[in-house]
Amino acid sequence: MYSPSFYQIAPVIAVCASLAAVPLIALSGSRPNLREFWTFLAAGTKFAMVFSLAGYVLAGNVVEVDLIRVLPELSISFRVDSFGIVFALVSSFLWIVAATYTIGYMRGLDEHAQTRFFVCFALSLCAAIGVAFSGNLLTMYIFYEMLSLSTYPLVAHHQDLEGRAGARKYLVFLLGGSVGLVLPALIILFALAGTLDFAYNIQSGIVPEGTGPTMVVILFFAFLFGFAKNGVMPMHAWLPGAMVAPTPVSALLHAVAVVKVGVFCTTRVMLYVFGIDLMADLNLGIITAYIVSFTIIMASIIALTKDNLKARLAYSTVSQLSYIILGVALLAPAAIQGGIIHIVNHAFAKITLFFCAGAIYVATHKKNISEMGGLGRVMPFTFGAFAVASLSMIGAPPVAGFITKWYILVGSLDAGQMAIILVLIASTMLNVGYFAPITYKAFFGKPPAGVSYEPGIKEAPLIMVVPIMVAATISVFIGIFPGFMMQFVQMVIP
């Protein structure tokens, strides 16, 4: 156990480690090995700080750091609690995994502007941890916007017409939602409550008693749709368009930072701004549950129609993100726990799936599922990991996704929501429908006409395959032994 002063500085180091690495990465552009050393040093430092804070939080502590006092009642501040540490642990650890994979991908394809890529990558992780450790809505909003701006060059990385169009759409939706909806709601809430600090009790929130129901509803849905990174329809359209980016960016967007920040912000506001009691009184929980249920089903149906692997995975992400919001919206303790733990479970499974898509492209230059017949026999490690991650997305034991669906199912029963149980069953069948054929085709299908694969293993470079196997293995491990992360999740519920 460290001294109390260490825990006051640790969140700042965790947030700023990647920020400090930015000039070092930029200045090392002509020396790739040194550039990547700074990336790993920052990633390792960030994870070490977060991990040390995790033990402190697990002992029942909350770390609060006031950085800048903006107004007497408003500051830019950090707060490290059990909810934030779940997201921080996942994103900081996966940055190490993603950085390893990215080196193999970028060098394997001899991508241009690699230094800019690693600079923006570092900035985005600074923003993600900043969101996780935000002590109030103002701090969270600042880091949320920082993430949007720092990932824009990543989405536009290829600098062609398709890349620029996808990046513009990305920015329009994200900034349009945050500036047009979240910022006004934030200002109104501050005028009403006199504070933007998150509540300590998820039952009560910070919305003052006597606030008119109409105003509460307007503010709630401004946050729900304004945090467009959460992928709730119809604010999801940026996400498939962002698939023009390189695969490591897709993995970053879908598993580590961007969409996780969206659902984290949404659920943080639901629990720590509005609170369970107010949401239950106005039926906001069940209304939200039905809205995101529509997203879950429709996105899964669209995924079935996509032949491009990354496009199918993109719509899978749209669907899977809403499980997190659905669990919290049901307001039952088990469902809330299921929603929060899906931040972890989805992260490891989805990053595995996108890593596999990138490895397939590097090894074969194939993007479409229809071209992947027989590839599993020459890329068994990649497609084996893909199969494991697919099982997690489907919710099959013993992989991590089963834990999510079990808790949400129990929570649905506790809440008396049989319709949501039907949604879970239907979405599971759809998950099987768009994931199982990929694995079956790869291992048991025939190669496309005129194509034959020579016997032997023809995997992507080892530096890409190892992160894939690590992420897939952890998905299985946390499915069998969910206790470590569930400790933090259970501390969220009073």
C-alpha cells in the first residue's frame, strides 16, 4: 500500500502518461524503434498507475483530485471510484495489447504517416482515461471532446475520398451530438442543480427535487442521444462509416476507447446524475430499455446482410453496445451489473474480432466473408481466436459474454420484463446467424473458384497473432473466473 499522497497523484499520472509521450513520439518519427519504445513506456506507466489505484479502490476508497477551479461551485476534477476503474483497467491494459498488434499491422502493410498515427493513438488513450476518472460532467465533457478530435485523423488516415468522407461523418455526428445536445443540457443542469459533480449514491442522483418532469425527460434524452459515441440508433450512422480507417483504428474505436467512452458516459449520467429513483418514477428506465432493444435487433438484422467483414463487425458493435445501456436501464441490481461488466466482456471479444479481420487482410488481402472459404485451414490460430470471440458475442459459456447475458437475463426477470427476455433470445439467435457462418465457412468451406491454398500455416506476422491469442485467452479466462472484475462492478450497487 502506497502513501495517501501517491493516490492523489496517480490519477494525474495515469491520464497524462500518454500525453507526455506525444512530443517524444513525434520527435522520434525517423527512428521507429524509439518511437514505439515511448508508446510502450507510456502504456506501461498508465496501466501501472491504474492497477495500483484498483487495489486502493477495492479496499473501499475513493480518490478525489481537484485540478482547476473554474467557478466556486465548478471545477475540473478527477474521481477514481469502482465504476471508473472498470473502464480504466480495460482500456489501459488493451492499449498495450493494441500497440503491439498495431506495430505488426502498420509495418506489415508499410502504412504511411505512422508517427502521426501513434501520436493520435496516445492522445485518444489520454482522453479515454480522463473520461474514466472524471469527477464531474464538465471534466467528462472536456475529455469526451478531446477524444473526438484526436481520433478524427485516425479515421481519415488513408487521406483518400472515402477516408475523408467517413471522417467528416464521424465528426459531424459526434460533435453535432455533444455540442448540440450535451452541452446545452449540461448548462441547464448546472443552472438547476448548482453543481455538476457526480452523486455518490446511484439511487438519488443530482437532479434537484421539484424539477418538472418535462425538463427531466428533455435533459435525459439530450444526454442519451447527445453522447453519440454510444451508437444508439439513429445516432449510430457514423460508426459503419468509420470503418474506412485501418483495422487497428477500428479496434480502438470499437473495443478500447471511442464507443466505450460513449456507453460509459451514458451510463455514468444515468446512474450518477439522474439516479435510479428518479428514472424509475418517470419510467425513463423502461423507455430507454425499449429504445436500445430496437437498436439491438435492427443492428443485428443489418449485420446479417453485410459481406464485408469489418462492416458486419461494425453493426455487431452497434448492437452489442446497447446491451450495456439496456442492463443499466432495467434498474435491477443484477441487470445493472450485467450491463457494466459488458464493458469488459465486449472489449476483449471485439478487439479480438477486429484484430482477426486485420490479420486476415495482412495475410491474404481479403475483406469479404464470401472470399474466406477454407482460410481457417491455413490460418487456424486467427480463425480459432475469431471463433472464441464470436462465442463471447453470442453469449455462450464458458466465454465472457455468457456472464453478461446471464446477469441481464436475471435482471430482466427481477424487473418483470418478459419482453426484454424475448429481445435477449432473439438477439442471441441473430448473433449466431451472423457469426457462426464465418467460422464454418473458414474451416469447412471451399476456397473461391480458381483459388487453392497450399498446405501449411500461412498466418499473419507473429507480432499480430500473439495479441490476438492473448485477447481471446483473456475472454475465456474472465468467462470462467469473472470474480476479479465483478468485485468492482458489485461495489457500484449500494
